[in-house]
Amino acid sequence: MTDREVLTWDLFGQASRELAQSIADSGFAPEVVLGIARGGLLPAGALAYNLDCKALFTMNVEFYTGMGTTLDDPVILPPILDATELDGLSVLVVDDVADSGRTLELVHGFCRDHASEVRTAVVYEKPTSVIRADYTWRLTDKWINFPWSTLPPITPR
């Protein structure tokens, strides 16, 4: 396990609180928190609570197909968010990790033409990311074990 970053549920609580504090300290008060499914859903929900933001949207993006394996490009999956719902709003895009950063970059670009301001937040960011998140809890170059995805699915598809 030493070659991995391990995020426990307790540490996730601390991470989400500290990440929210850094967002609040910057003066940014998002009107919408947008979580990238699936990994970004729990961090997005935690940040929305910590920032007292009741508008929580999601976008489904597929990129990783397994540990270290990806599609050629990230793909937005249905149901696709109606981007006009973001018109004139400040949006915080949230994911669990910016590994290559391509998923975060895709969703940021999707929101950019509609929202008045788009910022990004991740629990972890890797040096390989093509985008630097506006808010990051930790930097790492290790594979990350998240508490919500470390164990295999109960009913794999």
C-alpha cells in the first residue's frame, strides 16, 4: 500500500472541510456545484454542504475503463446537462482527482460559454494533469484508493 495514496472516510471528511475552507477563503461563493460522475459526486456533495450551496448538478463523463486504462478521449454520457441552466451563474466543477486532467478540462469547457464564472476543485491533483484546478486538497503522483471505489462492486456488470 505504500505506492498508493489512501483516502479513508475520516480523512475524506477532513479533506472536504479543508477544501471548502480554501474556496471560502478565496471569496468564491458558487451558485452551482457541478459534480463529475461518478468519482466527483461525493466530493461535490460534501463541498455543496460545506459551502451552503443548494444547487447541485451532475455530469456523467466516462474516461477511465480500469486502473490506468482509459478511452482515447473523455466522453460526456447522457443524460446531458442543459448548459443554459448555467447561464449567468458562478459554477464550481468538482471531481475526485485531476489525473490527466482531461475530464476536468472537458467539463470546464462545457460550462465556460454559459456560466459567468467557472472554477474547479479536486481532492487530488497529479503533476500529469493538463489543467490546474483552482482548488486542490493534495498533490500526488500515486494511484489513489478512494473509500467509495476501493472495493469491487457487489454486482459487477
